[in-house]
Amino acid sequence: MLKRALPLALAAALLAHGAHAATTTTFLILNESNKQMGEQVVERQDDGRTTVRFTYKNNGRGPELTEQFRLGPDLLMTEYQVKGNSTFGAVVDERFTRQGNVAEWTTTSDKGSATLAAPASYVPLNSSFEVVSAAITALAASKDGKIALLPTGTLSQTKLETAQVTNAKGEKQTVQLLALTGIGLSPSFYWATTGDQPRLFAVVIPGFLSMLEQGWQDAIPDLARRQKAAEAQMLTDVATRLQHPLDGLTVVRNARVFDSEKATVGQPSDIYLLRGRITAVLPAGSPTRAAKNIIDAGGRIVLPGLFDMHGHVDRWSGALNISTGVTSVRDMGNDNAQLQAMLDETAAGKLLAPQVVPTGFLEGESPYSASGGFLVKDLEGAKNAIDWYAQRGYPQLKIYNSFPKDILKDTVAYAHSRGMRVSGHVPAGLRAQQALDAGYDEIQHINQVMLNFFVKPDTETRNLNRFVLPAEKVADLDLNSKPVKDFVAQLAKKQISIDPTLSAFAFLKQRDGDVNEPYADFADYMPPDVKRSFSVGTMKIAADKVQRYEKSYARMVDFVGVMYRAGVPIVAGTDDVPGFTLHSELALLVKAGLTPAQALQVATRNGARYTRTSNDRGSIVPGKLADLVLVDGDPTKDIRDVRKVSAVITRGFIIYPNQIDAALGIKSFVETAPPVVQQSALAASSGQAVGGGGNDGALQRIEGSARKHD
């Protein structure tokens, strides 16, 4: 979302001194191409109320909110109300009041009250960015740069940078970059005015969108550049602190290796690692020759690094992926420049991040267009975009909802000629069968598969219909009917892989106040504000539709099992909370009828197979990347044990999830982790000379040309 504000300290001053000057400030929400995607209009009423109208649309969806609030002398809200609709259309109706030291709130998902020992700031479940502006002002006035939060938590801010900006009229002002922490699982970055009563000036989300007060848009490039540099330094510090290098030969002893080809666990083994690759896998207890690092797996099961086959990576999600054993993520659509920068930063060790397999994103122009990747109008534009991706080594192309269907077949053929797989959503006006006929290799999301049985040429699937229609119709779909069997048979015959993202689509049955199925196993481990967000309904579901939507979703899960048993390749993707919902996806695959071992095979072998990385990932064999996940328990028998990750090895580092969890305010599934025991220099060298130095010039004087004949 986005937001903008008037000085909230000024709001309190207006109330205190009886000033009644009404003002209106408009903030524009722009994508990277300067196309307006929404706005935030802030009105300060002459009775002391602040009202906000917030709208934002991307990809045929987005929130529409109307809110109003008052501030007390302590610059914190005494009244707050917001109504409207959330991103996927769920009803938003939330109220908060504070009278004296008693606070009460009611939302469509929860209600509560608190007796305050000290002032606290309420955190709405849905809001504009004006709430952030109020927090910035209050934080500046606090003695320690922190404020308590309701229902729970603490918000703090850190100043990172200052800049001078100029508007279209030539007016100048100094603004500051602030990092706010305490809400969510990563810092939030905001530009604010300076002085005693700072307020929000801009929200910059590089590669996606920006929100600034109307007239100041020319400042965006400079603010984005400065923000990227400041954030990069924070991320480098995090990577340095949490990634522990494994220099020299490392042995992981007494490990029970998961064989991803056979979906079985072998006898205890010792795994040898050097420079980020596996050099040998030997029976446990085999003689070790001069290893520098010893890690005792203690009989733990060791998995190949897991794949999330449907991510949209950012710079902060890597910690969540790595801490849950996800060492490879297939990015399914991103801003091209941002993704390229992240790939470079990961290769340089500046990001705590998984290996990323990029997918090129192609979209057509329409009122429903998604941002990111390339927007194309014709075949020439599509070919130019494909060339750009192919030259940068993208192994796959993803086509989206508004892509022009009349050039689909030729576009797919051209991508194939450049050596790329093709997948995606099904363009509006087509069924999944027609996408297969055009040459698709894979389909994203279970709803896109199920729509095959319901859409007509004039069915609009670029808006919320693509969610509502399956929720309404799948409950009555006969999975044994001839059309279903014929379609599944063709998927199997053509070996069309399916990326169902079942965990993401559980929102189709999400009811306000209930923790949705994919979050249930880890909600209690999350920070309180994150846990609270898991109880928020996403869609607007009428009371008489609840059972139907639940039945439709259950049948979608069953259909994944039908496809798997028929020989259709399944991959495991999330499109949701990184890492944690990959585990949820595997649990849903088990619910669909796979064994836990088969689900793990999907997340390892299939991940490598359908990213074309089987040469160096997906199994624990010599020569492949040393992407290893040490797990407590036995996830081949109980898939829930896959959450018990005690250590992860990737890119030559060992990373401990409990350290990441502590940094993010997450309760760890595993408290203790296997340490790295470093051998003494004498033992590790085994009588050999210590490496790392040389004096070839002097050696040449002694041996002359003799070395040329060695």
C-alpha cells in the first residue's frame, strides 16, 4: 500500500489551540513507468479529524479504503476507523478508541481491549500510509525513539540518510530516510520530512512503485538510488553476521542422506564438502584425511536443498527461505533490473539469499496489467523481450493474464527456439487446454488449471473472477468425468508440469477470525503482529457460500493428487510467506495423497528437473552443489518434521535457523544446532606445508627453466 501525511504533531497542535484551517494533500502512486496506479488523498478537517481516501490497483486487484482518525496530545490515536475492501475484495471494517488508559478495537477478524500502563500506538490490519506518518511523528517525539504497539510489540526507527529534493516549482526541502522495525519480518523504509515534527514524505519501493506528494515526482530517482545504497549496507551486515564460512575441507559426519531419486533414506554416511561442492559421500566412520571442519549430524536426516518453485524474491525474503531449508527459488516474475541486481549481490555474498533461478515475465497491455517484466503489444515486442531474457540465461518464460492471445503460439515457439521453457497463467479468453495447444510446458496455480472446465471465450479472468469462479464451481466438478480424465491424460502424455501453489490458494476459503490452514502449524512461532495477520480473511465470502468454497478448495487439493497419480509432474511452489509455506505446500501434497517421501522428492528432484539444474542440485552426490539441510526428526514419515531445520549449508556457508529466527523475532522449531568443530592447524595440514603464500620469483632464480619440464 502507500501513504502520505500532514505533520501529525501539527494535528495535535491544531486540536490544542483551536485552529480550524482545513487542508487537502494528494499523493500519487506511480509504477516504475510513471503510470498512476492509485492515490492517497489526505484531508485535515476543521473539527480536528484527519480523513484519508486510499486507492491502489495492480493486476486487476487492490485495496480501496476510507479512514479517519484523531490524535491525542501524546501524538497517538485516540480514535480510528477504516472501511472499504482489501486487495482481494474482503470487507474492511475496523474501529479503535482510546479513552484515558483504556483501549478497545474491533475488526472483522478480531476484537480486544487493553489497559495501558503507558501510551501505545494501535496497528490497524488494513490502513493507508497516513498511519505510518502518525507513527513517524510520534517516534520523533519519544525519548528513546520507540513506541509501544497495540495489540502488542514495539516500533522503533533509525535514521539512515538525508537528501535535498526539489519540486516542479523549484521549491526545495530536506528529507530523511528512516528504517522502521517492529512490524512484520523485515524493516520498512520511508522518507520523511525533517525538523521537530517530521511526517511521511515518500514511499519508494524500487522496481515496483513510489508514492510522493503531487508535484515532487522528479525526486523519485535520487531517493531510490540513496535508499538502495542504505538498504544494501544493512543487508551486507546481516549476511556477514549470519553466514559462517566453511573454509577448507568440511565433513558432515553420521548423516542419514535422503535419496531424492528413490525417495528413501540411506544408511549413515559422511558427506565431504569443499568450496561449495560435494566431493565425496562415504559410509559413516570412513577415515578422514586432513579435514578442517567437522560437523556431527548426529544421525539427523540430511535433505538436498529444497526448491520453492514459485517465489517473487526480494532482498529480505532470503533469510526466511534459508532458515527453512529452501536453498533454491524459482523467481516467477519480478522487476528485471531489481532481479539482476539481486543476482549480482547474491553471487558476491552480499545477500543472505538462496540460489535464484530467474523466469522472464511477459504481460500484455490492458487495464488489468501486472507490473514487472516486459509489457508487449505485438510479436516483435515479445521476441525482443525473449531475446533479452535468453541473453541473460533465463531458462524459462512466464506469460500472464493480459498477454495478447493472437500471438501466443508464435511467442511460445520463439521462446522454445531460444531454448526456454514456457509456462504461466492462461491468457484471458483462453482455456488451459488452448494454452497447451499453443505449446505451454507448465501451468501456474491450481485455479488456472481448474478454470479450464468453466471459462468461455468471453469470460473475464483478469479480475477477481479468476478466484471467484473456481471457488464457486469446483465443488460440483466430477473428477471422474470424461472431460476431466481426458485433460489429465493429456497433461500426463505431454508431461506438462503443474505448479499448484495450494498453500497460496487456501485464501479461497479463508474466513475472518480463523487462522488459515497453511499458517496453522507455524502461526504461534511468528511475531504477534504477523500471527494476527494470519486471521484476516482475503476474499469477500458470503455466509451461505462458506461451505461451498471449502468444498471447492478441498476438491482442488484432491485434483492435485489425481494428477500426480496419473503421472503429471508436480512442483512445489508457494507464492506466499517465503520458506514457511513451502513446508505447508508439502503438507498439502501429502493431504492430496502423496507420501511424505514423495512430497520431499517433489521439492528436491522435481525442483532441479524443472529448473534444468539437475546437473548441480536436487540430490546429494559428488560434484553437485553442497546445498544441504540438516533436519531433526524424520520428515519422510511425518512431513511436519521438515520444519525442524537445525542447520543449512549453501554456497560454502553454514547458516543456523535459530540465529535468523532470533534476529526476526521468530520462535525456533529447533533450539540446538550441530556446531562446526575446527581441527587444529597441525591436524588439518597432516604434515603438509601451510598454504596461502608464495615467492615464485625467488624460486625461479633457484630452479631456472627446470620447472618447464616438470
